[in-house]
Amino acid sequence: MIWVVFAVMTGLAVFSVLWPLSRSRRISPANLPNISLYEAQVAEIDRDAASGLIPAPDVPAAKAEAARRLLAVSAAQPRSAPSQRNLRIAALAAIILIPVLALGLYSRVGRPDLPDEPLSDRLQATDSGKTDIAAAIVRIEAHLREHPEDGRGWDVIAPVYLRLGRADDARRAFTEAIRLLGDSAAREAGLGEAILANAQGVVTAEARQAFEKAKAADPALPQPRYYLGVAALQDGKPDEARAIWTKLADEAPAGASWVPVIRQRIAALDGTPAAGPDGAAGKSIAALPPAQRAAAIRSMVEGLSARLQQSGGSLDEWQRLVRAYSVLNEPEKARAALIHARKNLSGDAGANAELDRLAHQLGLEG
């Protein structure tokens, strides 16, 4: 297609040169006597004016009339065509030289051998540290509106949506990428994370299915294994979650940044202090992407709940669990936690009074 465009442009350039040549005209030598006659008439007018035969104010008008007659006679004279030999030479030069010069210039400064650049690379044409993410998203969204069957475009923008917390858009993008490009471990894991983010950190049946597909496609990929552990914990199977996470942490490559988070989940299940490089679970969780952060928080809450219901705990731990469910906007689980706490601390009147006060503060009475 590009060479067709070049050929048309070259043809137009040649035509623009040949057109004026084909219409060129020159004044015939037959017009020269008319010019001599005009000059003689002007000289006669000057002599008559000098002798007083023509008043001075009428001299310009007389000369103008002589000029008008010259123009009228010249217009009626035939004009000769240009030399056919010269015209052929000029046409041949235009036909040959213009394409030769154009192709020579393009072969010197152009890159006809350069392959098409993928969309993702074009979006990162500038320094990645300076790329305007918002502008890149606008460009790729416009591209996808015009080319909705471009699976590569959906594949590029899906993880961007997920990192920005646009869970609905991420879910649609991953779904389209899978439809157009087929399954892959990364796409299925991304779809599962998008579904999980939409569900506020709950591993739904659909999300679990996506994570299981991702794990089957790439057993070494950490994300689906981690979230399958979260699913086990949410199903009330803390031992299964602990086994999944322990194996994942033990098989992790040296220096993997996500290992401290896994160790913190295991520590929460065991009821021991969080084991992280900075000793603070909250700081590590805050650094996670939104979907992983929500899942990490929920897994900690579910782990605390499973441990307290299995082994019991202090008043402070039960209060922390009730507050966590309240923050997660799950009042029914918060009320259930209050019931378990009262049973567990039934022999402590002061603790039950504190639980009643907490229920009143959180609006969980009745």
C-alpha cells in the first residue's frame, strides 16, 4: 500500500511539471512591427504636442489610445507553439529525473526495511519514566474503539487497568484478550485478580476457576497459588491455606519481593508476630496493588477468625476481628464474631461489658 501511495504522489509531481510545459506560449516575431508602429505614434504625439497641435492635457489620453490599439492588434496575432523538440526533452527529463531523485532520496534517508512497530512499543516510544500514562490509555482506548478485535491492544491495557484499580475495565479487557488471543497463565491470573477486586477481595467461584486455569498453565506462577490459598482460608480451611502458602514461600526464588507478604499470612494463621523485613505488616501490604492489597487484608481477617474460633483468644483479638469485619462492611460476620467472642469470654464480665460497648459503637446491636 505504501508503494502505491508513493507512485501516485510521484505521478502527480510529474504531471505538475508537464502541465505548464504543454500550455506554454511565446510571442511571435510578427508582433515586432506593431511595437515599432506604436513607438512611431508616440513620437508623433510628442511632436504635435510640442508644436501646439495637441493640447498638453490631451497628450496622456492620446498615448493611452495608441497603447490600446497596440494591445488589440497583438491579441489578434497568432502565437506559435513551443518547439516540439524542447517539449519532448523537458517531458522526458521530468518523467525520469523526478522519480529517480525521489527514490534516491528515500533510499538514503528512509527505512524501507524497517518492520511495523507493535502498538505496545509505540505507546512507550518516549522514556518510560516520562511516559504520560493517562495519555497512553486515551490513545489505546481510541485505538480499541476503532479496532475492537485487536487482541494485543486488550492484552496491553488489561494489566494497566488492574494496577489503576479500574477493576470492571480490567475484567473486560482480560476477557477480550483471552477471547481473541487464547488462554495463558498471565491472562487467567489477571482475570482472576480483576474478578477478586470487583468482589472486594473475595475469591468467588469464577475467580477460583481463573486461578486454577492459570496454575495449570504455569505451576510456578505465584499469583494463582497465593489466591488459591486465600480461597482455602475463606472456605474455613486454614490448614490447607497454610500448606499452600508455606510451599509457595519455600519454592520462591531468592529475594522475591512478595515472600514477606506470604510469611505474614502464615504468621497470622499461627498467631505469631508478623515476620517481615521491617517488622510491620501494614507497611508491606500498603505497597501491594489494590487487588492484592484487598485480598491480603481479607486473608489476614479470615486467618484471625479461623484461629480465634479454633483456639480462642484475648479480648483485644476478638475486638480487632469485630472491627475488621465492620471496616470490610460485613456486619453479619461482625455480629457472628461478637457471638463467638461472648461465648469464648463468658466467664469474664468485664470483657463482655467491653464487647457490648463495642457493639454499640459500631451499630451492631440487635
